[in-house]
Amino acid sequence: MLCILCNISGFLSSLRSNGSMSTENEQQALFSKLFEEYQDAIFRFVFFRVGNRHIALDITQDTFVRLWGHLAKGGAIEHEQAFVYRIAKNAVIDYYKKSKSSSLDNLLENGFDPETTINTDEIFRNDDIKMVQGLLEDLDEESKQIIFLRYTEEKPIEEIADLYGKTTNAMTVRIHRIIQKLKGRYDETHYD
């Protein structure tokens, strides 16, 4: 994360000549606050979706560059957490639009060796992770984010409810229904 902070600090200093001092100081203060508060959470959010540390770092950096760009243009932010996560989600979408899949022939030409020394437990654990990710992919985007915030970020239900403008009770019911939906899909794929 330190390299992201260094790169963003350099980016900030290159943009300093674009605004008035008081507005610039307010923008920098807000940006610094959001960066400190959300950098790790955004990294985990992105890493959960791309599965590669280096790519997740790049996308996290891009997220905060985009955030700064919005602030530098004088853009307002009503719900900070939702706004930062939306930028990260859009950056992940952009990444997948740009990425291209490699064929096995290209991988073999570049030295990929399909033999493995991974033990069986690790293979099963990876399969379980992929299975859960597959089940989550079938959910709508809002449901995915709710589950991510609740179980990966370990956010309290009250905070998630506030983020989505719902009551705590309504969010509790929503999470329960999402979990039931996931359990049903799991049972369909494993007990048919």
C-alpha cells in the first residue's frame, strides 16, 4: 500500500496548480481521509474479485486516482463509502473489459508448466473457493456487495443498512434471504 500512497502523493502534487488553496486543502483533506479509511478495504474488495495481488494493487491505485480526479473537478460526494466502492467496482469492470484470455498454447510458449506440486487439501480448498465465487457470481450486484460487506469486511448490519438507505430489520431480512438463496443453489448443484 505504501507504493500506492507514494504514487498518489506525486499525482496530488502534480495537480496542485489547478485550484484555489482553500478548496485544494479541503480536497486534499477529504482525499487523505478517504484514502486512509478505505485503502485496505478497497484492496480486499478488488482482490476478492480479481484474485491477483499485483492487479488488485493497480486497480486500487486507479480507484484512488479516479477519486482524486472527481474531487479535483469540484465533485461532491454524498455517501463517501458507497462512492469509493462504486469507483472500485467500475475500475474492476474496466479491467475485465480490457483483459483478454490467453490460450493454453500461448501459456505453454511462455514457459507455463501444467504439472503441479500442490497438495490435495489445497486443491479442494481452491475448488471450494471457486465454487463459492461461482455461487456469488449468480447474485445481482447489490446482493454481492451486501454479502461482501457483511462477511468479508465484517461490517455491522446497521452500517450496511445505512449505506443502502434501509432499516436494520430490512437489511437483516435481505441478508437472510441472500444466504438462503445461496444455500438453495449450493444444494441444487451438490445434491441432485
